[in-house]
Amino acid sequence: MNISAVILTKNNQNTLERTLKSVSFAKELLIIDDNSTDNTINLAKKYGARVLNRKLNNNFSPQRNFGLREAKEEWILFIDADEVLREELIKEIKQLSESNFESFYIKRRDIFWGRVLKYGELRSAYRQGILRLIKKNSGEWEGQVHERFVTKKSTGYLKGFINHYSHNSIKEFIMDINNYSTIRAKELHKKGLKTNVFQILFYPIVKFKINYIFKFGFLDGVPGFIYSFMMSFHSFLVRAKLYQYTRLKD
């Protein structure tokens, strides 16, 4: 199975090298870069990657679909610039031959402040996985942020994990939440959706209870509490900003 590894980048010089090392087995390394100003491009070229510059415009799906079209190999592995394939997953992918499946779910271990989060918001990614190994012409990516691959073709499941390292500090986490909540609020606004004070107030509270209690986020200790709280704060910002955009329009 010949694979193109596609990585979206934007000033990822601190994490990209270990990502590239983990996918060095791929026949093609393809970087879709959003005007990086650090050493990202030089690092990518050091590992023989083909680099294409394309502005993100706060919309991740077109960026990934562009990677789907530009990749030279029949199979495409999507991996983020702060992720690393574990050795057992690399071996598993190498052993794949021609398959009846046209895409594969890969499980993800989100490592937050030195702890693997297995519950709450991240439970599905840890247990079921995310569609990341994809055959050309089997579907497309949808959604501006927190995008997902949509396919009607057959899907399989791999046993190995991707390690995801993100949000090394509260400051970094808040910056990401502020950015992504703005993108999401604008996406909902374009769809004509509205919100109200009850949704702004109660939706984040309900989301926290679901993730921390009913999805057992408390089993992840203090990092689990912080993650559940921050993602509820993300929900609050999305609805508060959506309300603001609606009022400005009116």
C-alpha cells in the first residue's frame, strides 16, 4: 500500500520534526502550509517533503480536500503537525495490503499535561478513533473547524494509536479556544442559526456535566477536569460570539 502523508502546517517548527520522523515510511510527504514565518518550511524540506503554500482562511476542510487532490498516492494518511504515530501503528500500516475498506479509523491518545486522557470529550477518539487513512475518491472533509471526513464507502478500524500533544499551557489552550470559537461562531452565523441567553448560560453547563460526569471525565483526574471545563468555556464563547454577530447584523 503506497501512502501519501498529508500534514497541515502553520508555524509548527517546535513539533513538526518528530511528526515527520514518524511518517518517514510514507512514499510521499506532502505539507500544505499556511504562510509559515518560522522554520517550518526548512524542516519539511529537510525530510524531503513536497511543500505547497495555501492560505487556510479559517476553514480546515478545503485545506484538507486540497491535500486529497494534490496527493500523488492512492492512499492518504492525514496527521497533524502536533501528532506522532506510535510504533505499533506504523507496523500495522506497513502490513496493510489491498483492502475491501476505503478508509480506516485510527485511535488517538490525547496527551494533556503528561497524562493520556481517555474519557470525557476525548473518549470517542481514544476508543473508536478518527478517519485518518483514506483512499482517494472515497469521500471528502466537511466543517470549518473540528472538521470530519464524510464517506459512504466501507470503513475499517486499526488497533494502533496516534499520540496527540497539544496545549502545553493554559495560555496556549485559551488562545486556541478563542480562535476556534470565533471560526465556529461565524460558521453557525453563515448558516442562519441564532442563540439566546438560555443557550449561552445553560449549554456550557450541560456540556460540562455530560463530559465530566456521564462520560467519566473525572477518571482523568485534574487534567480531565481542566479539559472538560475549558471545552465548556469554548461552547460558551461560541454562543456568546454568535449572539454578538446576530445583534450586529440586526
